[in-house]
Amino acid sequence: MLFKDQVALVTGGAQGIGRSIALELAKGGARVVVSDVDLQKAEATAGECSALGGPSKALKFDVSQGEDVTSAFASIASEFGQLDILVNNAGITRDGLIMRMKDEDWDAVLRINLKGTFLCSREAVKIMAKRRYGRVVNIASVVAFMGNAGQANYAASKAGIVGLTKTVAREYASRNITVNAVAPGFIQTAMTDVLSDKVKEELQRSIPMARLGTAEDVMNAVTFLCLPASGYITGQTIHVNGGMYM
């Protein structure tokens, strides 16, 4: 029970990578708050978490809206009295070549992916600093480091998360709050399921380990950074990409 008596929030936790992370934290004894814009799916995942560990709950809020975020974190602090772990997992894509990319697609991706991480981190450290303990893990991406045609908005948002991670890590290290990132490569999720078999085959050829990653691959790295034992690691990015980027 590595996370016994701890409270964790996983944004975008209803499905995919977020769900895998939420379930693993619950297995470790954490009380998990599963946030998502799809409340029905979030409630289903929260129910699974409750069956595995401490009592968990679902919250629906938009990570890109300051008032929603402030209200959600106030609710968590009121109900649980603490927040030990934040996993900023919520994210979207709106792909397209830059010459055809619409302003609203750029804005939407930066708003959810980067601003959402900023807003949730800002509220989390307020709670964590009072208890002088916390673990923040942000989900970045391999494309933040190597770029990817058709994903200017996504790559920019994830690169911004890396810079944000390093800065918040410096600001709160003295409060025993670690802030790290995990940068997945191409992972089998709903986002990659829409790709054609030909594209998937080409992707696999670019990966030394010759396979797409799984949600569990990412979950393992995130869980490690959430552990009390990882307390001397901060401001770092762990790459989970099968050797695609070294």
C-alpha cells in the first residue's frame, strides 16, 4: 500500500492512460479523484478505484477554465483535507499542417494542454505547500523534443509543459514538492486507434523496440514519480518511447 492515506487527482482520468494511472494509484491505497469532461465514464473509473483502494470520486470540470479549476480544488480540499498527488493528464489534439491550421484549433490545444496544466498545478501547490509534501506529474510527449509534422499546436503545448515543469519544480522544491514530466512516444490509445494500419506499421518501423507503447508503459513511469521514494527527483522528464527518441 505505497500510497496509503494519500489523495490523488488524475485529470482526464476516465479512460486510456489516465484510467490506467488512476487504477494503479488506487491499488496502492490512494483515494483517487478522477476528473474528466465525460462524467459518466469518470464515475465508472472512480467506482473501479473505490473497489481497489480507498473511497474515490469523480469530478467533472474543464481544466482550461480558471473558475472551474479553483472550485474543483476547493471541493477536494474540503472533502479530503489534503492533496498529495496531481497527475496532469488531460489533453487533446487538433492536427493539421501549420499553413492550414485554424486559430481556434491552435487555441484549443494550448488552452487544454498547457493552460490546463498551469491552472491545476497552481491550485495543487497551494494545498500541498501547507503540508510540505506533494508529487506533481505532467504528461508531455515525445513530439515536444523531436517535433511532428501536422502537430505544431500539440508539440508547442507539450514543449511548454516541459518548461513549466522545470520552473514549478524550482519554485517548490523547498516545500518537499516534486514536479516531473513523463513524455510518452506513440501509445495505443483512442488517439492512435484512428490511424490506418499502414501508418501504424510505419510508426513501428521508426521505433527500435518495434511496437507502440501501452497505457501501462506510461502508467509505470508516472507511478514511480508519485512514490514517496522518488523524493529526490524533480524537474525531470522521463521518456517512455521504446527508443524512438534518445
